[in-house]
Amino acid sequence: MRRRLHPKAAIDQIIGFVSPPSILTTRKIVSQTTRTTLLDEIRQTHSSDRWNEFFLDYGKLLQRWLIGKNVSSSDAEDIRQETMVTVLQELPKFEHNGRPGAFRLWLKRILTNRMRQVIQKRASRKEVACLDQLVQTLADEHTEISHEFQVEHERFVIEQLLARARNEFTTTRVQLFRELVLEDVPIDQLIEKYQMTRGAIRVQQHRILKWLKKTGAGVVDL
């Protein structure tokens, strides 16, 4: 049976923590490079479709994560809506400070504040206790819940980026990258499947990694 990378391991490889030596990229080099990020693109666009896409995609991420933490579907929906309304209102004013995870922390801060608002509206002690415990653990960056939110957020962003990568690379090359990095398919199997040399596969991996780091800067932790 094929062994799949743990989500965090796959994400780390994509953003450069454990990339092969030939394609290592330091955080310092990446952070000093001038580029257009996903955040810049979203904030600068005048397309209502792009904003709607952002709203829906991130809303689904938040609701899926909340329900996965045993938040009721009605509470998850309320929190999702309130969080995304605030995000869309505040995003044009958000300024990335260059520190790793700044956008994720900003998003998480809004999420926890909206969860607190829902707690104040609830009369059921059981519901309040469940949400309150989740808020407390999520607010602390060093808890397992907070780590899980980070992993889920980064995996979500990378999947979004890979979908967009098909505009820059062939479907075959993107699928090759997904199998090699996200699904951890042995490179020998990919050599046979795609009829490519080891060196050619590494070149394709490097090209897509470089594009992901450039396009995802400010959203994925770099």
C-alpha cells in the first residue's frame, strides 16, 4: 500500500524546510524577494468573482475545521459567516509584517473573536463549555489544536495553489508533482510511469516549488 506523507511533512517540503539539497531555499532569501502574492492579488482585484471565490473557499475551510472539532453545524455556520464578513472588511487594510504565519494568525484571531461572540449569545451551558474550551486552545499558538489549524490552513492553500498551477504548467506536470510531494510516491515508480529521467523529474519539482513559494508568499508560512 502506498505510504502517504503526513500533511505537515508534505507542507514542509513545499515551503522549503525539507526540500532536496539541490532546491533548498532559505526563509531569508524568500522573504527578501519582491513578488505578487495571493493576498496582493485578492486585495487589488476589482473582480467580484474573485472575491466571491475567496469568500466561498475560505468559508468552506473554516466550516469544515469547526465541524471537525465537534462544533454544531448551526454554530459553525454562524461563526463562518461572521468570520468571513470581517475578513472581507478588514483584508484591504491587512499588512503582512514579514513574520512566518502572519496572515494565518490574523485569520485565527478573527475566528476566535467571532467564536467568543457566539458564546455570548448561547444559553446552553453545554454548548458554551464546548466552544469556550476550543477558543482557549485555539488562541494559544502552542497547543495541538492551534497546530492542527495551521496544518489544515496550509494544506488548503497549497491545494488552491496547485489548482491554479495548471494555468502555468501542464496537467501532467502538476499531477507528477502532487504524486511525488503530497502522496510520496517513490521516484522510481514515477520514472517508469511518466517515462522521465530522475533529473528531469527533479527539475519539474524545482520549477513548481519555486512557483508555489513565489505565489503563496504571505499566505503559506515562509
